[in-house]
Amino acid sequence: MKEKFNNFKNLEFEKFFTGKVIAKGHLIIFYPKITIKNLKVVFKGVFKNNKLKLYEKYIENQKEIIRNWVFEKQSNTLFIGKEKSVIGDRKS
């Protein structure tokens, strides 16, 4: 299977998300109207037995969402992730 989903050839997904990662920034949405959202996302990950368990705390303006992901390593550049509140699998 050709892995077309990974544009970051040097990113080691499991190493990047092991431990604590904090992301802060702005999300600008242009459609249907321009909206700017202030974001802060905190990730805490543990990689063991080819699985990355990833806790995500997503804060958008004053709204907070908690997600608990499990990503299974398919190859060095492909992970398949699941989370109970997200429909379908996610490829990273």
C-alpha cells in the first residue's frame, strides 16, 4: 500500500507525541464567514507495544474538549487512530 498520507518524511510520530506537547495558535476559518479561534492543545502520549495512547485536551476560545486516542503503528510512516467521539479511523 502506498503511504500517501504522510508529507513529513522525518517526523517520528511516536517520538514526537511521547511525553507532553503543547500547541498554541490561531485557527482562521474563511467560509461561510471569517472566524478566528484561539487554540491551545495539550497532548500527553505513551508509546508501547506498537500503540500510541494519546490524551488530548483541546481548548478553543472558552470551549474545552477531551479526547483519548489510540494510534496503532502500521509502518514507520503510517499510524491508524481511533477515538470514541470521532467517527471513522484517522490516518497519520
